[in-house]
Amino acid sequence: MSKIYSKATRVRVWLGEDTQDCQGAMAFRLATQLAVVVRDTVTEIGSPPMHLDKLDPQMCARYSIPTLREDRSAYLALSNLLNRPWFSRSWIVQEVSFQDADVYCGNSEIPFPDLVTALFCFQIPLANPFRATLQASLTFAGIRKAIDSLDSRILLQRPSRALLDVLSQHRCCQATNQKDKVFAFIGLANDAEDMGIRPDYSLSVEDVYRRTAMAMLKYYPHLDVLSAVKPVDSLDLQREPDQPGDSESATRNDAASPFTLPSWVPDWRNPCAGMSLRTRGYYGEFLGDYHASGISTPQVQFCNAETELGLPGLVLDRIVEVGEPYGLHYVGDHARTYDVFQQWERIPGARSGQAYLPVSGESALAAFATTLTCGDEKFISQQIKNVADSINPKALYRLSAQLWPEGDSFVKQYENHIRLLRIRAVYRVKGISATNNPMLYAVCVVVVVWFIIAKETFIAFRDWESNLDVCFAFKYRLDRCVLGRRFIRTKKGYFGLAAQAKPGDDIALVAGGTVPLVIRQATNSSNWELVGDGYVHGVMFGEAFHQDRCEDMWFV
């Protein structure tokens, strides 16, 4: 299919007839206007995208764009348009990746690049007014899914298009035949043929996924495919009930059908609430340049009809306490987000004043704040610089210096973030609302504002507004790291982030692995089940890995 589309002179996409009230035409008009705004405000690669938070009345008037407060109908129309089945299908990615395309809805049309450009207005930050406005329509996760899935030309511009990266980027796409969750994207990768992966519809879905995982484990000089097994909790990502005529409904029904895979094989049918530690970002960057197993190389074995995976490794520690998961429904809800972080702080005693025992000379609060962002200041600055070298050195390196000045503390940024959350959270008075007791509610708010907000507002906004770009970078990084994960504490005192972990699970380091793995003892067996990957502060760069202590570990 990729060869067919690459030879096309033009691709035309038909979304169906417009609605009686012409919502499709309204959506196209808004998308065209937003695309102009994005192009006018983003003058060079690496500049932060324009988003709805910055669409003030003056800018809206200049570009003839309705504001969210005055007229939500156009934004709802665009949301409803993106909720049409075409945008969720796996095969459409190739349709629009190789040649220019025009999108039609009824009698209206828009160039596909304009539609994708307009979606940048919804990409950053994760929490903006659009999400709260559109609860009855497309979820915010759907907006991000549309951006990641449709803007595949960024992926095609990379010198290396690994199949693992392609499958991870388009994991939220749907397919009637579950084998197409792999086969539909082979043409976008430049290493699938070298791995011997070709469409074979005579195989079962289980065999397609298992053989694909085996090929990746044998071919790649790393074990990153294991991070795709259960990258993050699939929280709050379910679409609205199937609409009549949705030809993709079979996908969501099949997802609930009996399906048996080894724990080390990614189930590509399942979407995820966030990014795994080894999923690339928009410009191809990872969350971190981790090498938890040092310079060791993978030593992969298979047995029992190639359903069991053998890796040399060691058990680092056992998880003893797990926090509440940070779900997608928390994004933008300042009160619930504040409560989650407060609960996470209590697990390790982050404000106890004690030292972080696994890392000499570091406080518990500093380790906690660093854990929430899966890295440290020096690494993040270097990470953005590396991206700059491959995309646009002048623009992106200037952005890295602007967003993360050297020496800016994670603790300081975390404290600023918590203060702002606290300011917004105090408006929620538990047990009292403006509807059931308006007078008491008003009194409580006044008291809270007087005694708490006055002090906190001065401190928070003094620091926050003095370097808004740094705070924005911290929040963006924080949202990306914690979404779908839980805070964990181990028996030896390690802090970490992991998905779907529970007390009693173990942390393992395996030869050739870039990140730690969360594992679970298999029932009535000496073998292991793979739960997923995780960030563990103090072991991400080979500090705790010892090749001579490794033993064969078998995953079923």
C-alpha cells in the first residue's frame, strides 16, 4: 500500500456528508483560520506551538476566530469532525503520509496539512480550556491521538524509522482486523523487511504479535520492545459508545474477546494513557538517555515453542508501597492533581527532611521531585540540545537554554507547581458547594482566600511569572512523565514511577535493558511475568547493575 500511495499525484479523503446544520463546513473554516494563526506565530522550528490558552480576544478578533467563551459551537464542530471513524483507522496513516491530500466533508474541503497544523493549537499544554469545554464530544486524548497519528510526515523525515517507533506512535489507531495493527504500518518502517516481517493473514493475531516481538528482540541492540508491553495504565481512554455506521466497532468489541499472549509480547490492540519510557516524542527524543544495565548487551533466548523469553538479569528490590494512579481524567483538574501529589509525597516522607538513602547527599524531597520528571537538569538540557542538533541547531538550542537554564532546581520548580495547584484547589471546599449551601460556601471561600491564598499567591506568582518558560517546561515534562503511572517505594528505599505495579512486585535489571523492569512471580512457577517498565531514581545509569550477579530469568 505504501508503494501505491507514494506514486499517487494527489490523495482525496472523503469523510462523508455534512450534517444538516453544516458542522463540517464550520469545522473546516475554524481549522483554516487556526492554521494561519499557527503559521504566523510559529516562525521557526522549535518555537512553542500556539495553543488555545493564548487565543485572547484581541488575537481572535485579528484572525476572525470565535473565542471559547463567546462561541463554542465552532470548536465543538471541529471536535465532532475529529470524532468521525476515519480519523481512528490504522490504514489512513499511509493514505496521508506519502502525498499531499485534500479532505472533503459534504461540499467543503480543506488541505490535509492545514487540518494537521490547526491541531497544534490543542497540543500544548495538556490542560487547557478546550478539554473542559468538550466533555460531551471527543476526549482530549482523542485530540492528541489525532495529532500523533495524522502528522506522520515528521516520522517519515527521520533518517531511521524503526518499526517499534511506528507501532508505538500509532498505537491508538483502530483496525477491524487486529493483524493490521502491525501490517498497516510495515510500509512506514524502514527496517521491517530486514527483520523478515511481512503481511501473512494466515497467521493468528497472537502469532503475528509474538513473531513481531521476537523479530524486534533479535534485531535491535536493545530491549525497548519490552517497554511497550504495558507502557502505562489504559485509564480513561475509552471512546464514546459506538455510533451507527462505525465500521471500526469490531475493533473495540474484539478488544474484550479472549486473547492470550505471553507477558513479554506487546498487545498492540490496547491503547495507552501516556508514553512509555522508551516511546519517542514528537521530534524523535526519548524521555531519557537511560542505560540501567550499563554497557551490557542483550542476550535473548526462547524456549517452549518460542512462548517463553529468557534474559540474564538480577532482582534489584521489591515494591512495598504504591500510590494512586495519575489518570487522564486528572489532567486539568487542579484539586484532584494536588491530592494525588500530596498522597505521593506521604509515601516516601518527601518532606521529612531525611536523606535519600540510595543516592548519597540527596534529600528525599529532591529525589521525589526528580523522580516525577524522570531525570535531572543536566540531562534534560543535553537531551534538548541533541534534538536541536538533528532538527534545527540554532532554533532548538536557543529554546533549550530558554526553557531550562542551568542550575534551575527541580525542587524549586516542583514547589512552584504545587503552590499553584494549592491556590486553585482551595476553591473546592469538601462537603460544601455553592448550590447546597451558598452562604456557608461563600464564607468558607473568603476565609480560605484571606489566610492561605494571600500568602501562597505572592510566593507562587513571584517565582512563577519571573520565569514562565521554565515553569511551562517543567509542567509539560511532569505531565508527560506521570500520566498513567503510579509512585512506588521499594524495600530498600528507592523511589520510582511505574504503571500497573502493586506491592509485592519486584524491580529487575536485565542485560541490555535501557530501563528497569517491573516483574511479578508467575503463579505456581519459578518463572516471571513482565508487568512493564519503570523509572527508579538512582539506578537509571547503571549504578546498580552487576553483570557477574546475573542469572537466567524466564518470562512467560
